Amino acid sequence: MKRKKLNIVWIILGILMFIIVATLGCIKLYRVKQARQCGILLAFDDYSPDSWTEALELFDKYNVHVTFFVAWDQPTEFCYKALEKGHEIGFHTIGHGDVTDMDEEELQRCVIDPIETFRNGGIEMTSFAYPYGFHDDETDERLLEYYKVVRGAWYYEVHSKADLRHGFVEAYSIDNIHFETDEEFQAKIDQILQELSDNVGAVTCLYSHAIDVGDWCVKPERLEYLFQKAEELGLKFYTFKELQNN
Ligand SMILES: [Zn+2]
């Protein structure tokens, strides 16, 4: 009788051990998969709440989270709506001035003080996009005291996810003006996303402004092409903040 009881205890212990090892194994596999996952940081600069609000449904449809770099002096209704949907609010100055040309007073007022204003409104901004992509070592160093990541606007670059934790990263414009036809846009997207998906744990930053026709916008159907292609290739869309805390 005693022996039987002991046997049962051993069996239960064995099962428990198996469950623990299997769970730890699954967690490890999940982490490895997460680390190897490649993706896109998609951003929209300036401030176009109407077209951005209209696109929220499209983002939901493809489970895409993006970062809006707002050039605005305080949190707005759009900001809260975007946050609610899992998007990020980053900053893009008050007044859209060239940061490399700002004196200390202007830098404080247009780039640094708004962090506090937004924080008081419940929005913690940790990402910044340079207007016109104009920056230098000095502005990077100064701004990185306040923001975790500062973003350019000139080049296509493939980054490791670690680059997105802290520092300067480049971004590539997908505005309509750069692609004469939809075919040209699609070919470029195909090329970029294929390169990403051939990589391990790599990300790239793409950006536009309003979601519309017009030179400095991206057409909704072009965005949808990007989302479909990314889905096909198993690429994920990240917000900037998501990778800062990685
Ligand atoms: Zn801008």
C-alpha cells in the first residue's frame, strides 16, 4: 500500500517535470522566433488627422501598427484614438523647422519642452523624426538625451533590432512623388521586402505623410499593397517604441 502511494507521487512528479520542461522549451522557441522575426517600422510625419483617421480601419484589417510623428504643440483627439488602437505617437517639432539651424531657445521650445506637455496629457513620447531629415552629430547627441530614437528621412537602410533601442536610424520615403506608376512602387516594395525576409532579425523604416493622392502622400491602395506583400512574406509591422523596450 505504502509502495503504491510512493509510485503515484513519483508519477505526479514526473508529469509535473515534463510540463515544466515543455513550457520552458516553448517559451525559448517563441523567443528565438521573435528575435529572428523581420519587419517594418512604418511612420507618417507632420499632421494629417483626417486621412490618418480614415486609414485606421485599413491598419486594423492587416493588424498593422504604425508610428505617427506629429508636428503639433499638444495632444489631440487623434493622438488618443491612435494610441487606443496600438499605434505610437512620436514627435516632429512644433513648427517643422530645421533642427540643425535652431538656437538653444528654439530647440528647447520646439523639440524638448513638448515632451513634458504631451506627458502631462498622458502621452509619453520617446521617438523623434527630424523635419526634412536634417540632422548632425551635435543634434543627435543633444536629442538623444531626451528621446530614445531619432529618425532621419533620406535613405533606405536595413537595421538590426538592437539599433532601434537607442540612437539614430535612417528612413526611406514611400511618398507618391518618388514613384511615377503603381508598378514602379510595387517593384520597389517587392525588392525591399524580399531583402528583409531573406534576413534574420532585420528591420527597415519607411515613411510618408498623408494617406492620399498628391506628391507628399501615399495612396491607400499602395499602402494596401505593402501590407499584403508583407503578410505574404511573413513580415511584421513594429512601432518604434515596441523595439525600444525589446
Ligand atoms: Zn515633416
